[in-house]
Amino acid sequence: MPFCADLFYRYYDGGPSSFVYPTIFLHGLGGTHLSWPHSLRRIPGQRVYALDLPGHGLSEIAARCSVHSLATDLQRFTSGLGFFYFALVGHSLGSAVAFEFARLFPQQIRGLALISFGREFSYMKEIRSFFDSERTRQKAIDLLSQKGFYAKFPRSLRQEILSPLNKIRLSVLQADLGVCSSFLANCSVENFLFPVQLISGRDDQLVPLIEVKKLKYYLPNASLKIINECGHMAIFEQTDTARTTLQDFLIIVTKPDY
């Protein structure tokens, strides 16, 4: 099984006809590399590395309690694979990690795609309080089901998408939610000279659109794709739209300059 810097990952070769820079996918709360729908992991023409963050999936090292620690782990991972230039794609918590990495190491970023991400998260402290014990775990999952999806998204699919949260250790979920609830995007981003693609569901309650627009204001090279009839789980609710937007973005940023 492939590991680097104690992090498990999967490599998906999209069959590029010529060299492209790699893209690293970073999952959200309580997820793994499998949290990305199949069609997103296998984007034609791209070299995708989808990893399990610390404490998640097969990455058995301890979960991290700060976004800085997660970004440092990512730096060890990319260095271990011998990457210098690459693109980052994150969803929710994974976007916070990608953003922090880009803030610390902007010279390495070809492009940054941030899904369901803005200046800050909402409801995370409330959700975190319900993940304090097994007795209230289901209440937390129910709250995520209520706040995380577009109102008309089928409840059966919500349960299927959130089902991994029934099995993951509470300490890992607490760590993830601690990162999200304390996160505030540092908008001293004068070094963000690379392209940024923001993707947001119009009806996202966990990262309201106003917070996405606040972030975009500070990013000189950012584009914003707003997806209608979509909440926080854009990669599941509107997979085709998210995939098309990502593919169009990655075609540009992973292509060498020569």
C-alpha cells in the first residue's frame, strides 16, 4: 500500500498525453481519499494524488488539532514524493489545509481549488459539542444532515454520504471540528499570485456565500463558481458541475509554462 510521510494515498493516472504537474486532493471532515466521488478522483488528463489526512482512513498517525500542523504534514508528504510544483484541491476542512499550505509555501502552488470554503465556517462549534460523546453522536450527524445539504437533496443520500461518521473515532472528529471552528482565513495574501478557483453551493449554511465572497475580495486571481440548488456537500450534490469546473481549471494550471 502506498504511504509517504506516514500518510496513505492513492494515485489516479488520468492518462495525460504529455507532462502535467500533479494535483493533490484533500478531503473534508471525518473523510478519507474515498470521500471524493469516483469521477472527481479520475479526471482525464490529470495526475491525481488523493490522501488520507492524519488519523483518517489508513493514515494511522495521530489526528492534528491545528491547520498549521496539517499543512506541515502536507509539506512533508509533497517533499517525500519529490514534488515542488503542484495544484491543490480541497473540500471544506481540506480547503482550509490547502489554503494554509499556500499561505506558508506560495512558491510551490500552481493553482488552488477551494470547494465549500470561505473566510470562516458556521455551526462548527455547535456540531462539535454534540460529538463530545457517543450518546449525542447521532444528534451531531443529524445536524450536519440538516445544515450540510440543499433542502431538496434526498435524505436517503444524505445518510449514505454521512454514514462514515458513525464509525470514525470521536477524537478525530473533535480534532477536525476544532480546526474548522477556530479557522479564520488570514487575508494577508499578497503572495497568492497563482490562480484560485472557488466553488460554492448557493445554499451552503456551513460556509455561507457571503463568507466566500469576502475571501474572494482579498484574492486577486480568484474566480468563483456558484452552484445553484446546492449546499455544503457540492462534490456529492452537484458532482458533474463540480467536476467540469475542476477539470477546466486544472487543464490550465497543471500545464507546464514551456
